[in-house]
Amino acid sequence: MTATALAVSAVALAGWAVSTTPAVVLCGFAGIGLAYGAVSALVPAATADRVGPRAFPTVYGFVFTAWGCAALAAPLFDGGTPAAGGSRPQAYLLLAAPLLVAVAALASLASLAYEETSRLGR
């Protein structure tokens, strides 16, 4: 589910890179808003599932700090790309690239978990 939310954000950013019509912008904001809500609810649960209850507070502290750093860096990156001679569509596509990497990583983790579960007969 988290991978789906991240993929929705990547599609919204790619849509903004292609078109800035009001319908595309509104759909992009709606998609990113829904994905942000989903990720904010799912990341703590996914983190707890991966690391267990003992390590959860420490690990989730790192996850939440990284999330905050990304929230600070993304607007600076978005504003700096056109100033450095790039274009805003290029900035949106560059911001979407890490989302696609995260989607691939989550998909591979899900397949590994499925293989382990089926191997253990659960």
C-alpha cells in the first residue's frame, strides 16, 4: 500500500512536468495529498513490522527525521533547479525519481517477505 501511495506521488509530479493546466494541477494536488495521508499512516506500521517493538522507537526516530529533512530539501531543490539554468518540469521529474526507487525497494521487500512466509509455511 505504501508503494502505491508513493507511485501516485510520482505520477502527479510527472503530470506537472508535462502540463500545468488547472485540471492536471488540481488532480496532482489531490493525489499528493491523499498519498501523504496514506504514507503518514502506513510508515509507522510498516516500520514496526520490519524492526519489531524493541527497536521501533529508535528506528522510527531516524525515519521521521529523514522525512523532515526531505520536506526541507525538496522546496530548496525545486526553487534552485530553475535558478541553475534548469526548468521546473526537469525539477519535478528529478523529484519523482527517488519515489520510483522507493516503490521498487518496497516491492522487492514485499516479495522477499512473501517468499519467506511461504517458505515457513505460514
